Amino acid sequence: MVAPGEDLAPDGIFLASNESVYGPGKVALEAIVSSASTVERYPDDGVGRLADAIGVRFGIDPETICCGFGSDDLLARLARGYLSAGDELIHSAHGYPKIPNYAYANDALPVSAVDRDFTADVDAILQCVTERTRIVMLANPDNPAGTYLSGGEVRRLHERLSPEILLVLDSAYAEYVSAPDYENPLALIKSSTNVVMTRTFSKVFGLAGLRVGWVCGPKEVIDTLKRIGITFPISAPALAACEAALEDRDHFERVVGENHRIREMFSDTLKSLGFEVIPSQTNFALVRFADADQAVCTHRSLEADGVYTRRFAGGEFSRCIRFTLGTEEEMRRCIAVLEKGCQPNG
Ligand SMILES: Cc1ncc(COP(=O)(O)O)c(C=O)c1O
């Protein structure tokens, strides 16, 4: 795997970290540049102002929103606020690999619930619940597999959890979902006391480098998260960019539409070539090979061609490669390498 600082092909394409290949829109970029004239000052209530803008865009009470330094910051804060030593956090076995770390960081125990072919399994999660369970944390849609739980399944899970257990729905890729039975968890958040959703500006809004995320949940939870956050987590350029990006509906629609088109093209083409593609609701696709050797060899062939994708070492993922969805030209280049077949010395 290519490490930072290693020589990369000059015309290399980077399809490893699920960033948006479309970047931010023009208006967000202009807003970043204009904000440079105020950077000698602390950002003026960045968290509150951004919560207002998010509230307007998504029809949410800003009092139920907290913004942070990427959704990573907010997931970590949720764990810090609600886990004590010896508590348990349940996650899905092939779910977002960062989740167990949020438990470890607080001397709590991550409990892995088996899944069904990379999709979270509500019954298996419920079987893991004990009196020490404090948090169930799921990415929906999930990463690295791109799979999702339907709204009905999320509600079934919630109904069977005691209200003392916090259900954290990491919705970093929500904007890319096209499945008709997926549900925005907002209604569930409004009607309960123990559900939160995290979102990010790193994916569809193309602002990963500015590090901005937000969480929506019950006011008491939001209050706790605000208390334990750093002062001024939202920088002035980040605030300006996010406010502009929220208003730029054209860019948003274009990114979602293109992603959808490329996702279908890439998946259908690979399937027609005999590859196994895990059905994705995100801006990436996981391809499963016959065995780990095949995946390692293909990953090397891709790198030799300047295509940098992500391979995971552990368990069932060891025979998979995750491709962030790029432009049509970039994905055609991936397809060409895959079509040529794995080159053992490539
Ligand atoms: C499922 C999931 N959650 C959270 C994050 C963190 O996103 P950020 O901290 O950039 O908001 C990522 C990043 O890739 C992710 O894949």
C-alpha cells in the first residue's frame, strides 16, 4: 500500500479515501478565499451560525444540532460523553472500522455483532445487548462495504433497545443513497430520546480538508456534546465554505446525480466482466475477489498503473478492494486494469 511520502505516479488517481472527486462548488471556493480577510479573528460563533444554516437547509431545529471538527470529532465526543470504563459499545462486525477505537479510547469494550454478508444484522445486534451496553453505533450506509439498513430495520432495532442505550447513526454517506426504503432518521430522532445522527461536509460537499461535521439529536445530548468540545471547532474559512455549500443546490444535485450514474456504470460493467461487486449506496464500491492473493495482486496492478485504491487487511475484507467512485474517465481506467487481469509482478 502506498504510504504518505512515497513516490506516486504523476498522473496517479486517488480513489482510496472516499473524498468527492468533484470537490466543492465554485461558490464555496470563493467563500473560502473571501474569508481570508478575517482570519486574524476568532470565528464569530461558528458552531451556532453553522447550526442555523444547517437547520434552514434541512428543516431542523438548530437547538438540536452541534457542529464539530469533522464527524469524527462528534463520534469521539459521543463516546467520551456516554461511555465509562467497562461499558460496552455494540458495532457491526464489518462496519466502519474506526468505531471500536471510540470504545477503546474510553476504556470501554467494543462488542462486535455478526453481520449478514457485510450488512448490519438487527437481531445479532440485539443479542449482544447486556446491562453494560451504553451505545449502539452503526454507519448507515456503512463503510467499507457500502451496504445499508432500511428505515424499517433501524426502527425495529430502536424499538427493542432500552431508552438508556444511545443509538448513534453515522450518516456520512446519507446524501448518496438511492434505495427507496432507506429513511432519514430525523423523524426517529424527533420522536425519541436516545437517537442521534452524525453527518459530514467531507463527502458530498467536497470539503474533507476543512474538517466539518454535525450531529443532530435530543437537546440534552447536544448540550453535553457542546460542553465537551474544543473552543471554536469551526474555523472562519470552514464556516464560510459550509454556509455557501449548503446554498449551492446545483452543485449538490450534480454531484449526487453523477455519483449515481458512475456507481451504476462501474458496478454493471464489473459485474458483466464476472467480478463480484457489493451493492453500494455510497460514493465507493467494494469488489470481492476469489481470495486474498487475488486481491493483493490486483491492488498491486492498480498501483503499478497509478490507481490508488484501498485494501483492508482483516478477515473477509482481505479479499476485497474498495474503489472510491471517481469520474467516468477514472473509473474506465480502473476497469481497464481489472480487465487486463492481475499481473503477479505488476
Ligand atoms: C462512515 C464514516 N463515518 C465518519 C467518517 C469521518 O468523516 P469526517 O470526520 O471527515 O466527517 C468517515 C470518513 O471516511 C466515514 O467513512
